[in-house]
Amino acid sequence: MSRIDVALDYPMLARVLRDPSELSRLSAEEFSRTIDAADAARLLGWLLERCRERNLPLNPPRWLADRLVTADARARGYERALRWEINRLQRAFLGTGLTWILMKGAGYVAANLPPGNGRRVADIDIMVAERDLSRVEQLLNEHGWEIPEMHPYDTRYYREWMHELPAMVHRDRRSVLDVHHGILPKTSRLKPSPERLLAHSIVVNGLRVFCPAHMILQGAAHLFHDGDVAGAIRDLVDLDQLFREFGRDERFWPELVAETEALDLRRPAYYAVRYARLEFGTPVPAEPLRAIERWAPPSVVRYSMDSMVRRSIAASRRTAPVAAFGLWVRMHWGKMPALHLVRHLTRKSLMGGGRYH
Amino acid sequence: MRSLEPLSQLDTAGVQLSIGPFRVRLRSDIVGVRTYLETVYTDFPITSETAAHFDIAIVSTAGWRQWMRPQANLVVNGVRPFLPLPEDLSGALFEWSLNWCVGDHAHRWVAIHAAVVERDGQAVVLSGVSGAGKSTLCAALVVAGWRLLSDEFALVDPQSGLLSPLPRPVSLKNQSISILKQRNPSGVFTPERIDIEGATFVHMKPPLASVRQAGEPARPGMIVFPRWTRDAATRLEPIPKAYALMRLAHQSFNYNYLGVRGYEAIAGMVGRTDCYTLEYSDLDDVIGRLASARTR
């Protein structure tokens, strides 16, 4: 594309993410590009919150002030749309006696946690008990959520190997809902107990979410064991914010250590703490940190993980996909037994479709 | 005419156009984009600055495709809102990308799908679905001497309740093209093209006076929902305000982003104006009726 560079300025966003005080040093045009990159990375709510805290930008030119009004309206619009979907789910489940848990972004919004601010999600995730799955699917059908027709292979992939139903789409609003019955696929080597996740879940503002330790562990498992790499920066920012928020209660860290062991998620938890500290300087008390450090992988694995994570988080658009691909293979390796993985990747490559899916 | 000299850097650092309240950065390596600007944007301020509300790039596809079937790719603030289009639509693609920007990225205002014209300090908002004839009516009013605020957007400023002008080239389709060429024999029109829905369209250069007044907001005086009907006698009928409010909210691009602010801005405007439906077939007749209804 000739001499015209249209790439988003992710390196600038990464600098601001590492050190929000950078914001005060940005020119108006750099500020503007950071808004674009943050919106694309679904971190607009985070950026605006940092701007509010610091009362920045100072005396913006009119065009930038307009852009900030727009950004604020967009972030509030995202969150409003998400709250409305949560409200529709509440209505669907009303009086059924079924237990359902809001996961990830929807959970952060429901519990009014910092990462819920101006939250933009592609889809809403909920978790139910596996035994309730068919009842829930039917109930959601009755309220307008439907599973679009798909290739029989994909249907089997979901039903046999995955920890969720195929994505459901609401027939009027076109919103997407993922119904999980665990936080990792059935075929994964790690098998965190769904029963324990359900039993420890808590009700906040009338909505059920994971307990703090499980919220962290779900995020860590998703980021460092599951497949969603595109949102890697955002997921790590979420974890950092949650660590800081939950860490204000001194009971949190010991509980996180205990629950990590109970759910057998030592490796993802180790990575979550390691990269949140490395990238964002997340404060962790000494005693739990010593326990967490014991879950480190062999140093060869750690080095390759370090370099992949660093590149996929901070790198420009041109080099990020390489690192992302490495992470993706690693995650699938953990998610599926080797033979399944080879079969799945072969099948997917023959069927065509997306670059990494 | 202003200096078009900055256009020489269109394919490198780009240019900044001032269009209504917006600073638009545009970069393009497609010669059709430059030709388009040189045809209908000659009265607009064009500088070599890079600051912008919207950073628009219209770039040709690299590689062999460039020779087989030239395409124009749109990138706005780093994202690609549309699929590529044939390169001969690249000028129009600039207008369509601006429409997308205003609808999706200009939330200081409530953006309503409507044409707005003004005379003697009172703006008339013409709101209607595509095909209802609002653009034709708007263009005819402008050629008859009314000020053009926009043929596409009513931009309501929630703070002042005023309408911000966004004068741009006026889009004309199918039969409207010859009607307006007849009414505006000295006007400047872009060459005819076929859009992706198979309609023939051109853009008409906006009047210099309207472009010069782009910084002067207008007070809404009348809201009209026009509908062109073959051989119909002109009928301008008052409608309930609640009905007008519902229709305008439905025609608003960013109502969902603005929430309560959007509702209050539209309700405020409807509360202060007279609202009508308009059925017409004779442009001269309806222009006269609107002029007298407005001064009533």
C-alpha cells in the first residue's frame, strides 16, 4: 500500500498501558492515535478512566475535545448495550430456578469492577452446570437466542470437545451469547472443577459471578491456556486491574493461592502474576508471591513464553501475528491431546476459513 | 477559489480539509480522489496539517489486482469499515466514508439522517428514508437560493439546540440528476457513476455562499417528512410532535450511543418547531409552499 501507513499505533498504546503517566507527555495527535488504538484493542474504557484520573489532556484543541466527547459516548454506549443484554438474560432466567454465572466482561460489569468501565465485548459469556445445559439451551431458544446452522464437523467439535455450546445469536438484536459449562475444554489437560466454580460463586447486585479468586483464575486460564489471543493485551490489563482491586482485601492473596491449587491451575496462575508484574508492575505481597513462584515452568519454556508474550503485547502490527501464532499453537497443545490437535488443524486447513481458526 | 497546492501531498503526508465543524485528514494514492476534490471541493479550506477528527485513507490494492480490477480500500482511524470498492467509485467513497464517520464518530452532536436548508435564519429539517425524495428537494431548494446545511445530516448540538452546518457536495441519483442539471445549468457535477446497488449517481458542487457560512449554526424552525408521489398535489400537513420525535429518533445514527442526551436533544428540537408531513410532485410548487409556511 505504497507510502501510506494506515496501521494502528499499538506501540504507543503499549507505552501508555505500561506507564499511564506517559499520557501527560503525548502531543494532541499522539493522543488521538492512542484513542484509536485503545478502541480497537477494546481498551477505550480503560484509557478514558486514566484520562479522568489525571484530568488529561490539558487544554485540548477543539478537534481533540470533540474526539474525547465521542470516545466517552462510545464507551458508555458499549457498557449500556452490555447491561441491556444482561437485563434480557435476567428476564429469560427469571423464576426458572436455574443457576447461571456471568463470566468475563459481563461479570466485571455486573459486579461493578474496574475492567467493566466502558466495557466493549464481542459476546457475552455465561456458565451453567453441565446437567442443566439442554434446559438452558431450550430456555434461551424460547427467548430468541439461536444457534446458527453450521458444518456438522463444527457441531461435533463443540459438542464433544469443547466447554461451551456453539455461539448463540439473538434473532432480533444479533447479540452473541456463549454458554459455557466449564472454563476450559473437556479435552484440556487441566481440569478445573466446574462444581467448585459454581459452589463458590457469589451474588452481587442480584447477579451471580465467580468469587474473586475464581474470576482471576478464569481470566488466567482463558489468556494462557485457551485460544483468544487477539484480546491478549486487554485480558492482561483486566488481570492487573483485578489484582489491584481484590488485593485491597488482605484475604484475597492467600485465597488465590489455595484456590489455584484446588482447581489445579498453577501454570496459568503463575503466568498471570508474572506478566501482570512484568508489564504493569502489579503489586503482589511477598508471601503469596513465593508460593506462586514455585509454580514456574522449566526455564526453557519460560524464556520462550516470555518472548512470545512480550511480542504479542507490545509489538507493532507487523510482527504481532508471528508471536500470536506461537501462542495459539501452544494453547491448543494444552487444550487438546496431540492426536486431536493434529486432526483438528488438518481438518481446519482443508476447510479453509480464518487465518488462525 | 482557494489554493489547491497542498493536494500535491495527498499521496504522502495527506491533506487536512475543513468540512463543517470537522477537520478531516485525507490520504490517497488514487488519482480519482484528487480529481474528485479538484472538481467539487475547490471552495473548502485545504491545508497540509495532519490533526483530524477523522483520519481517512483511500488506498489502491497492492499487487496484481491493481492491474486486473483496480480497487479502493478505505481505512478510517486505523479500521476498515467497508469492503474495497471499484476504483472508479473512489471519489464517492470519500463521501460515504465521511457519512460513516459522522454517524459513528461525532457524538458531540445528535446526528439525524435528514437534509437541512435555511433561509432568513430559520432551518428546515427534511427527514425521510432513502427514496422519499429528500435529497432532490434539498438540492432544488439550494439551487433556488436557500442555504445548504447538509443533504445527509441534521447535526443537533445538544447544548445550544442549534443545527451545525455540514455543507458538502450534494448526492443525486437517477432521475434527479437531469432535473437538477436543468435547474442548475451553471452548476458543477461529477461524472455519472453506478453505485453498488445499480443506481446512477453524481455529486453536485455546493454553493460557495453555503460553504463560506459553514461556521454559522442555524435555528431549527420546521421539521418536514417529505414524500414524493407521482402527480400528487402539494399537501403540507401538521403532525403530532410525539410522532415526529419517534421518527427522528428512529432516523438518528447515534441515538444508541447518546442515551438520555440524545432523547433530550431531539425532544427539545421537536418541542420548539412545527412538524409536518409533505406530499408533493411539483418542485416549484413545494418550494413556494415551504417559503410561505416558514414565514407564517
